[in-house]
Amino acid sequence: MERGLYIAASGMLAEQVRQDQLANDLANASTPGYKADNSEQASFSDLLLWNSSTGAPVGSLSMGSRITHVVTDLTQGPLQSTGNPLDLALDGPGFLAVATSSGVRYTRDGQLMVDARGRLCTDTGNLVLGTSGKPITVGQVSDPTKISIDQRGTVKVGTRTVGTLAVMSLTGATKQGDTLFTGTPGVRPAGTTVQQGFLEGSGVQPAEAMVDMIVSFRAYETTQRAIQSIDTELGRAANSVGSATGQ
């Protein structure tokens, strides 16, 4: 393949990945507990060029760019008061442990509800786990205001304690979906408190994400024009060779 085409095509593919990531961020600009991603680009290994007559090295030429990995920004988002007793936010580092169909996962999305069996769960149906490793059961509570959760995560229904939220530190946090993470859990981070009646806002800055999207699209267009230019020149070269051969 003509090297210029390869370099330009790799740039287009990298920008496509970046645009998909930015589009997902923008779609979750209002999702509680969502953490924005950053796509990091790097060059492919350089190709070493040699002088054909002397054999001496001339220099190196990059073979294009690629997305090496996507990094999630775990910076805490703003806490927003909702007044809903089943809304929770973590003020400080850490994650809530939840049980999913794929095993235990971790989240900062504190939109909770009570399922048909009286257990605390997220709005997507994942059961909220307590420090015992089991779901927290509050029973059939007709009035959610009877459920109180203190800053340590102790859950009470009236004056009866029913469990304590498992607030975990997480090493090697890796996003699984939009608001779930995997990683190696650890002890509760010092200083982290549970705020009842609050939700953590999304970590996406819509204005910045839109600017990044425009920049990425412009870069995509530039590499696209480069491919068109190279294709045109290759066509001219082929026609020139054909004309010379026919004479």
C-alpha cells in the first residue's frame, strides 16, 4: 500500500474512535455518576529509512497514528440536591458495591429504588450490597421518607438498622458500560461520606466535549482530503506511465 494512504487512513480510524467516545460522553452529559473518557493517541512504530546507495540510515518515518487506550477521568462531579431520600451521592473517592448478572460491580450512580422484594437496588435493577456482602433489605416501605441513611452509609427504616452500604476504594477501575466499573476493591476511603438526598452530576463538560468533537471532525476531514489528493496523484502517475508506454 502507498505509505501516504496508510498514514492518512490510520488517522481517520483513530478519529472515528475518538468521535464515538465523545458522542457517548455527550449522550451521558446528564447521567448521574457518569465519568468522562479521554482517547489517547500515539504513533505506530517508526519505519527506518536507508540510503540505497550507501546503506547509511537516513531517518525514520511514522506509519500513522492509533488510539492506544481510553482513560476514564474519575474526578468527582458536582453534588446536586434532589430531596429524594432514595438518592445518594458519595462525597469523596470510592464506589458503591452492587450485584449484577455478571458479578459484583461498582458505581457512583446513587439513583436507588426498592424492588418488589423490598431490597435496595439501582434504577437499572442492580442490587445494592451492604458491608456483609449481601443485598440490603428495607422491606415494603410505603413512605420513602422513613428510610434514612447517615454519612457512614448506615441504613435505617424508622429506628431499625437494616444494613450499612458497602463503600469501597477501587484499584485499577475499568469502566463496564456507562456507570459500572470493575477493579480490585479495597477498604473504604478515609473521609468519604454518603450524602442522602443528593446525586453526583455527570463528569462531562458539554461545551468542552463539543469543541473536541469539532476538532476531531476537522482532523478527520483533513486526512480524508489527503487521501483524495494522493489518489488523484496516483491516478495521474498511472496515466502518465500508460501514455509513455503507448508511445
